[in-house]
Amino acid sequence: MKQTLPTGRIRLFPTFILLLILGSLGLAFFFFSSSPASALIFATLTPTQENLWAYVSLPKATYTPTSLPTVTPIPTETPGVMDMEVVADTPVPKNAPLQQPQSAPAYSGSKYILVDISDQHMYVYDGDTLIYSFVASTGMNNATRVGTFAVQSKIPNAYGSTWDIWMPSWLGIYWSGGLENGIHALPILSNGGTLWAGFLGRPISYGCVVLGSYEAQVLYDWAEVGTPVEIRW
């Protein structure tokens, strides 16, 4: 005797097969999409953006140091008149005797030196003709004496033992006690530095009349022993 399956069970069987197939396809797609192979395939299909930058080779900046300005010693003001002992070209022993004052010989020439303290300037005449005009510096605290004097000594490079300085182109003009004041170039320190460089034109010295190095040499070569020197306000 032949038996038949219920109609409802026959209809559910194809549906179950279809769901099984769809589930298998979904799992296969999930594993494929998460694999490195799928990433490589999809990467080749993705358009790449054009690079809007590039490497540039720039030279490294260099720094050239500038020379440092020379440091000039600034004098410390000392009240009162100060003079210095002057000797020729060699240091003086501490117990050396003081030089004795001497008077300048009679002078009959036409040369004349005028130092104006108020202007901090020197005017050099031959007769009535002005031949040189130099910026000068006189003594601090009115340490330079006013009056009419004369060149009484010439020393190419005098040594001031009081402050251990050299004074090129020295022209001695007057005595104060046993010490002499004069006209000279910017002093040279024992270490080779130039004292008061850059300060000419204002009172800076200890009593002498100071000129620039070139101007002092010109005056030294021109002046004679006995040349009158007037210092005034």
C-alpha cells in the first residue's frame, strides 16, 4: 500500500535548500572580503589621488660671525691736577731721581700752537697762517693748566711711569713740581691697547693735551723746541 508525504512538508524542503545556499554564499563573501587578497583587488580598482607636493633640496644656511668691537678702557676721573714723570723709551726704576725743570731756549721763529680748552681743539699757525686744525682732549676736572708756554722737550715715545703707559710723539710744555705735562698721541697701554680711543674731543687726560696718533706725529715733526704754546679757555 503506497504512502504519500504531507503536502506542507514538500513545500518547506525547497525553501530550506534555498536558505542554506544563501547562507553559504554570505559566509563565503564575508571571508573573502576580510582576506588580504580582496584588499589587493579592491586597492587596484580605487583611483589614486595626484600628489600635490614634492621634495625640494635647500642649501643649509651658513652664519658668518662679525668681528667684535675693540673694547677701549674708559678712564676713571680723579680730582685735582695730575702729572707724570716722563723718560725716553725705557721704563724707569722705582727709585730713579726726578727730572729737574728746564726752561725752553729763546725762540725767534714764526711757529705757534694754540690749545682752546672750551672747544677741545688745537690750532697750529705759521705766522698768521693757520696750517693745522686738530681735535684735542685736555685734562679732566680742569687738570690742564692755562697760560703761555713753549715746547721744551721732544721725545719720540715717552714713558709715563705713574700709569705705566707709553705716549708717542711727546712734546713737553710745562713743569708741575718735578713732573712734566705735554702734548702727545693717544697713550699705549702695556698690553698694546690704545687708551681713550674714540673719546677725543672731550676732557679725558690726566693733564696733558692729547691728539690722535696721526695728528700727534704731524705736530711732532713740525714743532721745534722753543715753539710757543698757548693754552686758554
